[in-house]
Amino acid sequence: MQVRKSIAKQLARLFFAQCIQDRIVPPPPEWNDTHPITFRSRDGLRLHGWTHVPPEHPRGTVFFCHGYTLHSHHTVYLHYAKYLTKKFNVATVGFDFRHHGLSDDAPVTFGSAESLDVRSAMDFADEHGFPTPYILFGDSLGALAAQRTTVD
């Protein structure tokens, strides 16, 4: 029993160390039709991410709001984006919250300020003519931020 606990602790340490390392310098998207984006949060921070718009009249836009230990370039989000684009013909947007990935460093607020980041991504989409309706998809921190996001 003690050995299992020790192994579990070591695996947890390795997992979280890797996640933190990934937050510092995320890999670039490996999807040819994905384009990098940069925009400002409502409180002035520079946020980075990616977008994909299918060529044939997309039916809406899905925003990926990542979890606390992840970033927008995590392969799971790219796989979801590919699937949703092919299956439902929607545009997709992924972005790094503050203090994640390549976005500006600022304290994590567990949903309060991150909801500004979500709203800013939606503002970016409005400015660039992304199709509506907008759908927010989040897990962990991203789900909390999406839930707290207000629509003007």
C-alpha cells in the first residue's frame, strides 16, 4: 500500500511539473489551417491564441476555455476543434488565459479576471466577423470563467 502511494505521489509531481512547464512555452499548433491571434483583454493584458474558420459558411463559433494546468495549444483542444469543424461546420477559437501559455503574466483569479479574457475573445470575434451563435466550452478554470462571463 505504501509503495502505491509513493508511486502515485511521484506521478502527480511529474504530471504537474510537466503542466507548469507547458504553461511557460506552449508548442505551436500543428494544424495547418489554424492561425495565430493576439488581442487585448478588457483590462489591457495581451492574450495569445489560435483560430480556425472553415471555408464553407460556418454555423457558429466555439471558444475553448482551457483548465488551470493547461493552455490553448494543448492537443486535446486541437483535436476537439478539428472534430467540431468537420462534424458541425463551426469556427473555433482557442486562447491562453492570463499567466498561461504565451499570454501576459498576471495573477490567476480563479474566474473573475479570466471572465474578462473570455469576454475579450468574444470581442475579438465580433470585430473580425466570426459567425454567431457563440458557444463557450471550458473545463476547470475555463468552465468557471465561461460561467462568470457576462454578455453585453
